[in-house]
Amino acid sequence: MNHKALNTVRPEPVTPPCNKKIYNTEEEAQDMIRFIKEHRRTRELYAYKCPVCGLWHLTSKKK
């Protein structure tokens, strides 16, 4: 039995207007902070909800 591949359109990745790495939830952002701390030496990181795109980003700036 032969199958033909469907012509599917792949959506482009979402790029937020603020042009930063995005996390959909605070939990996702906190998980990334934990991952970064376990795998490399870095400054203290914080998650924040962006006033421009409404998604979550990471920063080293204190709140």
C-alpha cells in the first residue's frame, strides 16, 4: 500500500514583539531557571511577565 505525504503547511515560530525568548507560563520560566542553575554558573535569574507581549521572560535584574 502506497501512501502519499499530505501537503501540510508548517506554521512559523511565534516571535513576540519584544524579541525575547518566551515562556508561556511562570512555571515554564521557573523550570528554565532551575535548569540553568543546575547546568551553568550564572547570575541570579528572575521570571517576569512582559507588559509588551503578555508572556514570560527571564532577567538578571532584580524586581
